[in-house]
Amino acid sequence: MTIQDLIPKGGSAMRAGLLVFLGAALLLAAAPSMPHHSFAAVFDVGRPIELTGTVTRLQWTNPHAWIHVDVENADGNVEAWRIELLGINTLLKQGWTPGVLKPGDVISVEGFGTRDGSTAANASVVTLVDTGQQLWVSATAESREDY
């Protein structure tokens, strides 16, 4: 069977429509998919972090949700940190909603920093400072070594 066998023998409008459909299907098949990474490829269990900062936004996306936090460093300068969580399906199962964190909330985060030393981390524990409520508890360093 060839492509010619798939093209209807009818009018030119029908043939043109099918060719457009086939072309679009080929382009979609060739489009890159969103990459996903293993924990160990990006984060380092040998680089534990603890930070406290003010939430600027919660990025409610898959494959991972992200908390954006302004953190004052040792020099008194504010650094913008990105804190990775799991996907929204897992967060929903644990009772999260897009409004669980609001800009201005102060949180403390325990987790693991990136291998490249950037201001990003994977969260193990996220706690609301005002109430002490643990919003997120994930895997420990020991269990992450298996990833």
C-alpha cells in the first residue's frame, strides 16, 4: 500500500483536505515531546538545602508543579528560588489546590539543591511558617539515592 492508495479518487477538494490532514499528522508526530528528568539527573542528595522565603507564585503545571520563592541570602540580597514538587495529580491527591499557597505566604523548605548550583531545589518538606503546617512531605535523602 502506498500513499497514493490512501488518497481518495474523488474531487480535488477532498484530496487537498486529506493531504493537509496527513501533513499536519506528520508534523505533530515529529514535534518534540516535553522532556521529563530523573531526580538524580538534576538534583544532588549531597546538596541538602534549608531555606525560608516569601511565596511569589505557585506554578500549577505538569510534569512538576513549582513554588517560586524570594529568599534573603546571607548577604541580605533577595534571591528568586524555584522549588520543584511532583505533578498536580499527586498534589491533588494530597489535598492541594491551586490556592493552597498564595503570594505573600512565608514558607520553609527542606530539600535538595541542583547539581549545577542554581537557585532551584526539589522539596522534601514544605511548611507554612505562620502555622507550622506541613504542606508537603516527600522522600528522604536515603530513598532518593535509588533514583
